[in-house]
Amino acid sequence: MRKPPPDLTETALLKALRAGWPPAAGKIEFLPLGAGSYSWSVVGRWFARVDDLGFDPAGRDEAFAELHRSLATAVSLRNDSGLDFVLAPLPDQTGAPLRRLSSRYALSLYPLVDGVAGPFAPHPPADRAEIVDLLARLHDAPPGLAPRITPALPGRSSLEVALGDLGSVWDAGPYAEQARALLAGRADDIHGWLAEFDRLVAELPADGVLTHGEPHPGNVLRTADGLLLIDWDTVAVAPPERDLWMLTGRFATLVGAQPDPGDEEVLARYTARTGRTVSEAGLALYPLWWTLADIAVFTDELRRGEDAPESLAYLGGYLRRRR
């Protein structure tokens, strides 16, 4: 998020910091990091993160509860399970990892760590062994409060409605017709991907482990003491391939990069560390899940008339790259 939310004042943020973490109620500076939440530096010692609980008020309480469980799991992983690579929030005065700022926003506070996160790109080959070892430790950890999830496809029903409406004019916004044309050009393929998704889900082993969900380089902080995994809002009990596919050439293909060799070495190292056999169906399923979920999100935004040229660009990118 490049700018602070217009409906959240600095005064409200300082008041919440003062109530939850009194030492942190000092000078704050907005950080235009452009990630999935709003960020501030607090007195040069802490990092405040504000999460948007959603446009629809009806879903905000559930979103807050889910985020609370996820961040509480991260705190437990670091403090109780000894996973020092987990960058977890600092509990407030009541012991909670998260505070409600308003109906729409939630606040958490982190130590300000001197480090650099990577891009949304494949892991450098030199980092893969260390990342595999971190994930092996995570996958052996107790699940805590993390939810158990199945690879259901969010937004599937709205995507299927859109695919059934390709013969009509989409006039809700400036990019709706362009989105319709993009989808029309790959409609048969998208139907095939949905069928393939269902087949892979049926082949997926039923066992689950504690997964991060998005362990790509953008969520890995390189510090003088080693690598830290950040952004734990996606933590969940799921098949291990939910994490592992991001260490393979499938992730490189998804982001439009050239795959490097080494998948077999990475997966063999994971099996040696955990004793788990990696499922080929799982490795194929999760990049397809990511692709279809994003196609559904961007299609819905553009059909609703949002003036979002970046959504059109992302939609086109997925439709071009997926074969």
C-alpha cells in the first residue's frame, strides 16, 4: 500500500499504539512499501502494520478473528516452539497479537529488523537449502490455532458466472470489455483448468502440516543473523506442497521467470529432513490454485467496474503465461 488509508487518521493510530503498546506511542512515519497492508515505522524501533478487514462490513469480524488466530500462531511458533526464523508480532498489554483499530482496520506491532526482503520472484539457488530447512522445521511444528484449510477455489462461482456471460457486453467500467475479450480468448482453456483443478484435488493426500502459505522471497527477510519468514496471515494446516511448490520451477513459470534446475535436489532434501514423500499432484495443484484464484479476483474487480488498469494487466499476464 503506497499511501495511508484515507479513513484512518494518525491520531487514531497513535491512540491505539498508546493503549496497546505504551512505549511505542511516539513518532510514527508512514512507509510506502506497497505490500498487502499499510506500514509505519514507530520511533525507529518498531514496525506497525495495519490490515484492511474488507470493504464489506458483514465480513470484518470474521476476518479479524482469522487474522488474530494466524498471528497468535506465529507468536506461539516463535515463543513456545523456538522457531527463531518466525518474525512474529509483539503481544500488546493484554497478550493479544492484534488490536482492532476501527470497524475496518486492525493493528499489530513488530520489532523493526534490519534486513532486506526479496522480490516476488524465484528463490536464488544459494538460498533454497536454507529455505527447505526452515520449512521442514515449520512443517513439524504443532498447529496451534491455525485453521485447517482445503484447496477450495475462492471466487469460483463468480468466475463461472462470468464465463457464462461472455456473450454479453460488459459495460460496468472502463476495462470490463477488455477483460471480457481476454477471457473469451481462453474460455475453453479456463474450463479445462477448472476440471484439472478438481482432478488434482481428488488426488491430493489427506494429511496436513503447518504451512506458511506464501514462502516466496518477498516474504523472506535477509538479516545478518540469517533468514526470517514474515507475513504470517496465511499460516494454515494444509498439505506441505502448499509451501514447497514455491521452491520449484513451477513458481518461476508462474511469475514469468526462467526455471532453474534443482527441483529434485530441493524435494529430496525436504524428504530427508521430514520423512515425507512429496506429492506430484500437490505440486501441480497449488500453482493452478494461485492462477485461477487470481483470475477470479481480477475478473470480479473488472466486471464490477473498478478503474484498475493493473488488474487488467495481471489478468492478461496470467492468461498469456498459463498453457
